[in-house]
Amino acid sequence: MNTRHHRPKSLVGHLALTLVLLLFSGLFPATSLAADGDGDGVDDLYDLCPFTPIGYPVDGAGCDAFCEVVDLTSNVFLRSRLLEVGVAIAASFGSNIAAPAGWHPRGGGGSTLGFVANPQKNNWATYNGDFFLPGSPEEGFGLQVGATNYFNSTRQGIQQIPGDFNGIRVQCEPQVCGLRGGGAVFWLGSVAGITVDQTYSVLNEGLFILINVKLTNTTGSSQTVYYLRNVDPDNQQPLTGSYTTRNTIVSQGDGTATSQALVSAVTDEVPGVASASYIALISSDPDARVTYGGFSNRNASAIWNCSGFTCSVGSTMTDDIAISLAVRKTIPAGATVEFSYAYTLDPVEVLTATDCTVPNICGDGVVEGPEACDDLNTAPGDGCDGVCKVETGYSCLGEPSVCTDNDECTLGTDDCHANATCTNLPGGFSCACNPGYSGDGVSCVDNNECLSNPCGANATCTNLPGSYSCACNAGYSGDGVTCTDNDECALGTDNCHADATCTNLPGGFSCACNPGYSGDGVNCTDDDECALGTDNCHADATCTNLPGG
């Protein structure tokens, strides 16, 4: 039986009410609504990102599709329109080299970058962060296998889990969570028989960092593993000089499918100095737990078990302390477990970040978590692939998802050449150059058919775009392929003189003045044999010139 797990209505209502109160309190002012977020010509609130300015390119969720990634070998950088992130080789946030030119690093790291956000949506005229680089930068992740803890934090000079950016390393992707695209960083490491495969994603027009973790047990026995994320939030310290934040356990994981773990750290607006600022660790995984307290927290099981930390829902403390998230998983030998969590940098993104961290089962017919579709199977080639992403060339709707092929030829989204024919195919299309052209269908060049001498021997070939023409040469008649000689003399189309004789020739004729005349056959004049002395009259006879004699 397929069962969809929903969050309790009370929790959803509580979060919605919290957001409404924040907006109307002025802590996080509302943004004016764009008339048409997805550019579809309809003024509506249907888009996932309804505040996208009109004219911006959008992704499948109607969100601003701006994405930039920069790979500098030991560090990678990625950003959306509203969020910029630096990741070092240890897979902790916070670069140890300068951010690319035109980005917005700020904090104790000088030109280095942890993460900064622009919830003000004012093109970075003002912005929040850096969230942890000031002072002693504390941000990283760890793993506990058995009784041993391992931790990675580039800015603390710790890399106890060996690893590196993996595969394509960093790229912009069309689907990160649902139909929403963004930039993604890929990292792979291993320690104590546990392989750690992590993907860090910044969603288009998003104000949260989505972190997907896959842990694989390569040992021969079952392992209970604890995973942690720890950060000491500084929020607006570069502007206010204060390291303290108001830390709150908003909700706590309890092992049920509908639970949510959320710990936040907030600073209030300082008029004329700094905007209100928000950071939270959040997960919908039933095995996630959150705490606040301590600073350089390295014991994952202590965080999960709330040993020496605060973890009760509703607890609040204003101090310069860390917030943490831990996940406990029991992994059979050879098996892989997967979970997601997020850094959320604006309270209005809590619901979206929550949805993106919901555990999903691809193939159950329910679209949840990072899935963009789910058609009750994991077979590729039907529009919804084996990891529940929409395949190129398809559109998927509903639950279970029904996927239909996009006719790129009709939609005009193909890239066929103007002199090619587009043929729609399942999930794609093909391009074939039209007759008279050669190429791959994307590029087509005209064939010069005249080079193969297709016309008759007594005809002239003229190349035309995609074709050619044959025309019989002067003096011949026909269709250009078969040409027969015209007898101009018989047809009376010659221009010989009346006192000349016309002789037909292949493709023409000749004119010769008759005896007694001189000229070129076109013009002939009578010869005066008497005057020329060419007559044969007797010496005692009188010569009289006559026409032609």
C-alpha cells in the first residue's frame, strides 16, 4: 500500500502563522508581488516564486533561473540571484581563497566566502551575512562510527574524513527539488568503512542550501552511524559587531514520519545599520534531531541524544553559541541510507525547505521531497526516470504522475536548421536536412547539384537554394535535360541577308553571301563585275552590271 506522509496540520498552521506574524511585524517585510512570475501571460499566484520580476528567465517552477558556478579546484562557488556560497575541499562551507570578482564576501574572512543572502531582494544593495566567518569560523560536518568521531572544517583546519569534489564537481541543474533548478556541488569521501556522498544545492531564487547525504556501509556488518552539522551563527556581526543570536528550538524530530527538526538563530533589525537576519538548520527526516549550545561541537551522538545541549521545543537563549543538527542511521552491511536537511536563511523559505527535505520513495506514486515526478515505477524512458526526475522532452503532472511527450517541432523548441525538417520522437526530436541540402539537420548547407552535371550536353545548369535548373543553350529547344537543335534556316529565325544562303549548324547557323555579292552574309552588297574587271565580256562588247552578276 502506498501511503503519503503529511506533516500535521497543526505544525503547518503554526509555521504559516509564524510567517504571517513575522511579515506583519516588520521583522521581515513583504515583497511586492510581480504581476506574472512565470512569464506565461497570466497574472496569478500559482508560481512557486510569484515575486520573480517580469522578464527574468524562469525554470519549471516559475523561479528566476539565474545560476552561476565557479570551479577553482580546491574551492567551488555557486550562487542564485539571492544566495552566494563558498565550499572548500573538505566539504565544509567557507572558502579558503578569495571569492570570484563581483560576488559579495563579507566578514572576518576578508575576501573569502561562507554564505551570504539577499532576502531584501534589492540586487545586493543590502544583504545578510557572512553568517559564520567572523571571529573563529565554526562550520562543518562530522560522522561518528562506533565510538569514534570524525569532523571536517576547512576554516578550522580539520579534515578527518578524506574526500574531494566528485565527478562533475559543480554545475547548474534544471531540477534540484521538484521542478526547481539551481546550482549543485558534489563531494565524495570515506572513513571507517562508511562512504559519504554529499550534494549541496542552491535553488533558483532560493534562500536556503539543500544538503543531500548518502551513507554507504562498505563493511561486512551492520553499523549505527551518527551524522552531524554544526555552525556558530554570527548573522550580521560584520555590520553590528555582535556575535550573539537568539537561538530557538522551533520543533524537534521524534522518530515519526511527520516530525520536523528545526533550530533557528535570529538577530533583530538595527535601524540604519543592519536588517533582521535568520538562519536555521531544518530536516523532515524522522531520524533528525536539533540542539543549541556549545561551540566546537564534535560529538555527533551527544548532539542526537541531547547530552549537554538544549533540545526542548520552545527553548530560547540569546548568546554566542552554536546550533547543531544530527541524524542517526543504522545501515546494514553493503546498504545505503539517504537523508536531506537544509540551511534556511529566511523564514519565508521554511515551508519550501521542509518539503525539499521530506524523505521520498521513488516509485510509490507520490511526489514528495526532491522528486519532480513519480509514476509508480522506476523504469527510465517513460518521462519520469529512475530517481523521479522529469526526463528531457517530457512534461509530468499529477500523482501518480502522467508524463506526456513534448512535441518540440510544434512548440518551436527544436534547434533544427531553417532548411531542415523536424520530426518529433519520444522524449526528443530529430532534424534532417531537406532535399538539396547536406548536414546534420542542425547545420545544413546547399548542395551544388551542377557539379554532378545533371543537365543535357547542350544545356546550362544553374544552382538554386536546395535545387537547380537546366536551360537549353541558345540554338536548342527542350527541357534542359533533352535539347534538340533548332533549324533556324527552316524556321526563318536566322538573320541572313536576302542575297545570302543560310546553312543550319549544331546550335546555330551560318550565312554566306550568294555568288555576285560580297559581305558577311548578314549584310551583302552586289559586286560590280564590270567595274571590278571580273566580267568576261568581249573586248568589243559593252559590260552592263546586273544584281548578282
